[in-house]
Amino acid sequence: MSELIKFLDTNLPFISEILLADIKLFVKTTNSDGQEEIFVHNFYHSQQDSFYLASAEKTIDKGRKFQIHKDAFIQKAFQLARPLVGQYGLVIENRKIQEFAYPILDSDFGGDKDEAIAVIAIQRDIYLTRFSLGRHWDFVADLLIRTLKHKMTEEDTNLPSISLGEGVILLKENRNIFFPNPISVNLLAEIAEHTNQLVGRSFDELIRSYPKKYRGKSKPCSIEEIQEITLRRKSLRLRYVSLTDGYSAVILKDISEVKIKETLLKEIHHRVKNNLQTVASLLRMQQRRNPELAECFSEAINRTSSISIVHESLSHSDDIENVDFGYLAQQIIKNLLASFGKENLSVNFYCPKKILIQSEEATNLALILNELMSNSLEHAGEKLSQLDISLNYLEYDSDTLSLSIADDGTGFPYDFDFQNNTGLGWEIVKNLAQECLDAKINIDKEHSGAKIEILIPVKKLSTIQADE
């Protein structure tokens, strides 16, 4: 039963926001004496206009015991196990409301009985919903409850949340607009000024002439498809959500301010990149004046360049929070080969998936890659002819990202202990890997050359993966 309550707690707010209605959840349980009891587990309500703003407390595991005989309407819904429409005339806070009851059957949640185990009671303000959804309210409510029951049989496909200020448009199977709520009409005012200019039109045709960017899914198991469009004076994020019977919902949000901030951040990353390149140029000038310190300056230049590559990638990316580290690694590899004068060295880089990492963590990982590869190029000796670099998720643990670097050089001394090594390069690797990324460092001394593997928890990287 707790799984059912948790599922409804996640999904009912979506229905409440679209219907502009309050929702009560009644759940049937059996006590220790074998007697059936009813508990009210939640009030769900629109953030804008609820009957219960003063008492809307959300609890998942505990509810308020309900005397079923005091509410004949809910009692009847449990007994008949079918949807019911209440009478007009119920008044709450001087507002006339009407109540609808939708039983959840044991069979809806994977059981083998057709008896009601819960009732979703929807209370709507008659005049408010008549103004916003008109004669379509009943149909939309039935459609959303059917969608909810369909989601019960699927795993990890919850309905999304709708935040304050987001508009909603319902589309028919042919992608024609069936219902736009008032907020969505305001967001699309540059296209159509009134509701009657939207209803019945093809949504795809409506936005066809405006620039678009497809953003994919917010997370791998999400049911949302995200797209961004740019109108003349604003930018909108569109989240497409599939419903039952061929219908779908589009959730619209004004992201104009976000886009302005993204533009400013890109400019900042561009300037940081330019400043880092200036620092690298100054280090090269100093290097030429102090040839006895050439090696130290080269290491500093390579570290600076690795950080610069991260900022350069962010300054050109549409995603200012995440970096495609596979692409980034290739740029670092190319830069280091040129720096050590080993452009002809055979390097095998294996990265089968696109791996996006938050910018701060990407800088740490870029420096780790720089240090480990520099170590191979500098200390592997003349025997070095090949480098194998791998960036991928572990086959037996998809929650761990592996960065592996192996060469065919002289390898590590048998008594080598990186934990007690005081070299600056190893200090940087240990600090960034263990303290900043919670990573584990493995050294394979059985390898014919030198092989190092960094194992990083995906949750630390906030990583998103997608096929190339």
C-alpha cells in the first residue's frame, strides 16, 4: 500500500495543476484486528487557488483516520468501485464546488480483485473551472485519471511536475490543440492573442516557422521530450508528455531570462579562456628566458591549457552547465602530443558513449587526464610506442565512470607506492581524484607498461549519458 501512496503522491499534483482543482486521497487499509479502515493521506492543490491553503500538509506514510460513514459520497465510491459525480451545492470558503470520485481498484495496481482500494476525490470550483476549461473539464479529468491508471503498470514513468507560471496545452492525436489553459495563451500571445485563435490549430504548424532546439529527455527514464523555441521577444521551453488515447500535453515555460544569463555566462567562459591563454603565453616567454626551468614551465603551461580547453568548450556549447568530456579528452590528448613533440605516437582513445559532466568536475577530471598522460609521455622512455586511453562506464557497475590510461613503456617500479609519492603531479592526481571526486585510484603493476585506472562515482559527476 505504501508503494501506491508514494506513486499517487508523485503523480496527482500534475492532475491537480491542469484541472485547477483540489484532490483528496482516501486509502483503505486493514488494521491489526483485521478490520478495514480509511485514511485521508493528502491534500493536493493548485498553487494558485486552493480551498485548503491553510491546511495542505503532504504526508506519504501517515494519514488522518477518516470516518467513512460521515461521507456518503466517498462511501458509495468505495462500495460501487466506479467513478461518481457529486451534486452541486457543496460550499467551501463561500465557493460553490462539485466533487468527483475516481476509485483505484486492486486490479489497477497489479492485483487480481476488482474492489476499490483507494478513492481519488477531486473538488473543483464550478465557476473557476467553467471559465478556464469550459465544457471540457469532465473529459479532461477522465483522460488524466485513465493516464494515471495506465502509468501504474509502467516502471519509472511518472508524470512531471508543473511549477508556478508554466502553461499547459492539451493536444489531440492529430496534434491539433484541444485545450490551452490561460497561462499558455499568455505565453503564446505573440502567435495568437486569444484562446479561440489556438483551439483546433495544429500545434506543430503553429510553431513551425520559429527557431527550435531539441533537448532530448531530462533524464534517461523520463517520459518528457524537451524542446526550446525562440519567438520574437521571448524564448520558451516545451515539455511534451504522452497521455492515453493518443492525447498529449505540452508544458510551456518562459526561459527568456535564463537564455540571457546563458549568453552572459558563455561570454564569461570565453574571457576566462582568453585570460588563461594569455597566462600560458606569459609562461612560454618566461620559459625561454629560463631554459634551466623549461620542464617546470612546460608542466604549468599544459595544466593551464587543459583548464582553458574546458572553458573554451563551455563558451561554444548550448549547455553551459555540462561538458562533453569525450570531446574534451580528445582536445587535451591532441594538445599534449603537440607539447611533447610526439604527434606521431599511436593513441587509441575509446569512448563509446557521449558523457556529459558538470563544468566544475570536468575541470578536475581534465587536470587528472593531463597529469596521467603527461606522466606516460615523460617517463615511459624510448620504448613507448602506444597509448591506450579509455573513458566509459564499468560493465558491471553503470554507476561508476572509469578513466583508464595504459602505455607500453617501462612501467612502474615494483615497489612504487603512489600514496607516498611526493611528486607534484601525483599530489594533484590524489587531491583531485580522492578528495574532490571521491574516486578510487588503481595501478596495475602486472601490465607490461604502466596502467592507471580512476574509478569515479557517477553521482559525484552528475553525469548524463546518451548514445552517440
